[in-house]
Amino acid sequence: MDENLINIPVTLIRSFKYRTTYYFVLHNISPTLTVAELFDAIHQSKFIHLESSSFSLLAIHKSAAIPPPFRNYAFDALKLRHQAHGSKSGDLLINMSSEPIQPSGELLTSIGIQNESEIAVFNLSDYQAQRDNPEFLW
């Protein structure tokens, strides 16, 4: 693996109320991608050019590996869950105190994503509803 490429563990959150999640790892990601490019790659299996090679990231809408309830869901925000080799918060899914990050021109490195930094990807309106009225039915 190229020294400059990173792996990003991703937790897709389908439901905060029922804590429905799916976990996978994005391998060999360039830390110079923007947040918007990461979302494009996840949703559309966009080809990303990295130095001498091109590769396709997992597309959640097209992958047979992703369960159907996750494939047709609008994921439009993310949060950094924790850094590798760091302590995790006591929150069940994600820390609700900080604001989520939406697709933008910010680089992954500028928002703190490093190798093995775990992120959560979710729907912003579901997140706001859960933050305003926390309810767990599981």
C-alpha cells in the first residue's frame, strides 16, 4: 500500500432510534480528497485517480454487499467517531454535541481524518430529530 493512502472505517447509520448500522472499510483512500468527493465516491462508485492508478470505491447504492435498507437511503452528513488508538466516547452511536459535516470542499485531513479514523455517515434530518428528541427503541 502506498504510504500516502489511508483506510477509513465507516459506519452507515440507517436509524438512530433503532440503532440500525452497517460497518465497512474504505481502503486506499487519498487524504487529499474533499468531503464532497468522498460522498460522491460512496454514492456513485466514482472512479478516483491516485497517482499511477485508478480504482473504484464501494458504492452503497450498487453493492450487493450492502443490505437493501441501506442502499436506497440518503446519506448526506458525516461525523468523526474517533481517531485510531484513541479513546472512544460513551455515546451509543455518535457524539451528539458537535455539528455534523456535510459535503464540502474541505480536505479529509483538514477535518481530522487520518489513517484508521472511524467515521459515521448518516442522514442529517434524522440526526437532528434524534438530537432534539433522543429516543431509543431497541
